[in-house]
Amino acid sequence: MKFVTKRIHAFLDYPVAIALIALPFILTLGESNPLALWLSICTGIAALVLTILTDHHLGVVPVISYKMHLVVDFLVAVIFILAPFIFSFKGIDAYYYWVNGFAVLSVVSLHKPEPVG
């Protein structure tokens, strides 16, 4: 049951990028490791640039294919899930990355392929 279309995904990208930039400050991430704060902010900025450059209806300069965008999203999800183990994030720092990682993985996994032709 795949229902996340390219259009739905495009509408999710901008708020998610902004949340990745703002939430670390709101949640005061970085107590277990300062990288917990900065990894999200840098990823949010990169996600914003990726969205602007993606070939979908909300892309401003569509030079990156939507398929490549999905690959990047998948890699970010994996990195977010592994980050707490690699960087020894604890408490809210770890939960933040696990929740976001599994959320992005879910969106990518539920992507509805576009009809060919």
C-alpha cells in the first residue's frame, strides 16, 4: 500500500527542512554531544537546498532527479538511525534522530512509483 506520491513528498520537504533547522533549538539538542544539534541543522539546510534543486513541482531550479532525491532521503534516514550509536547520543538527542530517521524511511518506503509513459 504505497501512497506517498511525488506531489505529497514535495509538500512535505519544505516543512521538514525547516523543522530540522528549528527543532534542535526548541528541544535543546546537544546535551549528550554537541553534534546532535549541528547534524540536524546542517541536514535541514542541505534538505532545503535539495528540495529547491529537485525536479518536482515545488523545485525552484529542477536539476536533481526525483529518484536521486529519494536516494538521498534514504541515506539520510539510515544515517539518522545510526547516528546515536556512532556518536553516543543519549536521551532526547538519540530519540530525536531515531524518530526522524524512521519517519523519513517510512516516507521513502511508502513512495508510490509514477506510471511509466
